[in-house]
Amino acid sequence: MKYFFVFAHPENEHSFQKSLLDHAIAELRAAGHDVRVSDLYAMEFEPVASRKDFKTRRFPDRLQYDREQKFAVQNKDLPSDVAAELDNLFWCDVLVMQFPLYWFSMPAIMKGWVDRVFLNSLAYGAGMRFETGGFKGKRAMVCTSTGGFDTMFSADGLLGDMHAALWHIQHGMLHYTGFEVLPPFVAWAPVRVGDEQCLEYHSNYSKRLLDAATTKLLDFHNTADFGSDFKMRESITPKTIGHGRVPE
């Protein structure tokens, strides 16, 4: 299989996250898999979506970023860094987004990567979303690490359910653009648990990645579960942390 890691950590060489990444890559390659990595901080990837991304504009008077993305795709006029990331995305079987949890989300540089690389008319748009998204047929997984313990991120924990924290990524970015989403891998409080537990994280992460083709996917709703008014059909039972019924 072909794995593409998008990695974001400001300490490139001496962090737990970097050691986790390096161990996983070594294990995957040893098992005969192909691996590509975009280390966003090391690349000094430009995270700011701006008018600089477009040499020519469909709407020169006011920037409509998503519509200009579509225009750039149509004219084969993408920024070189975006085109390179798209090549990796369409090459891979499995996308892994790996980062430390910042404010219940990803570091800004990775959010900027999504903003600039998940292009209108390639990743989504023109009828492409969820089961028809541009990356359908591929799998994706979030790997993150926290400063807090797992009990803090439980449904009844101080910080709430981790799946709620990752909802906007797993549902709003990955599932929305067609990926089949694997359960996240979370390394809980690596700076607090000691070397033995960190080595266990290394081993468990590699196993999760090696099993990516057969691991049970997260279950999301698709468009057939919603009516023409975009509301969930009465016959459908909400099954995700982001969906429910509005009380009458």
C-alpha cells in the first residue's frame, strides 16, 4: 500500500511525535509499503490562503478563494507547492494526518495545508461530497498526541469526548472529501507517562498503520440519510457525535 503522511510539529528532530513518525515509516517500509512524507514545518509550507495563490483570476475585484481554486484547476495553473501535495494525495491509498493537539484541533500550518490543498472541483464541489467526494476509495487517519490523559478526554471527562474534538477534521475535512476514515490513533500525555509507555505507543501506532486495509472504519452518515431540505430523514437514527434530533 501507499501511505502519505502530512506531519506538523515545530520540533522536527527531538519530539515524541517525530520519533513516532520515524518508527512508523521504518516499519511500513520494512513490510514492503511505499511511504511519502510532507513535513510541513521542515518544508516551511505556506499556510495562508491568499490572492498570491492565483496568477490569473476569474473575479479580479474581490477574492472568492474557492471559486478561484476551481478556475485554477480548470486552467491547470496551480501553485507548485499545492500541485505537489495533490500529487501525493492522488498517489496514496492511505492519508495520515499527524500532529499534536493544539486547542482541540490541529496546528495552524496543517489547517492552512487543508485550506490550500483540498481544492474546489478536485476534493469537493460540483456534486462531490461524502460518498462522492474527490478522494473516494482512499482511507485516512488522524494521529495526534495530547498533554492530558485519556480519562480527561472521555465522554464524561473534564475535556469531553475526543471524537467531539476531532469531529471537524474527521467528518468535516476527511469524510466530506470522500475518504473512508479510520479510528484516530491518540498518544495520551506522552510527556507524562514515561519511556516504556512511549515505546508502546510506537509499537501500537505501527500496528494500526499496518492494519489500515482491514481496520473497521468510523461510521458516518452519507447524503442518502438526508432529504431534499438537507435534514436527516425521520427513518434515520443519528449515529455520530455531531448529529442529533432537535427537540420540538
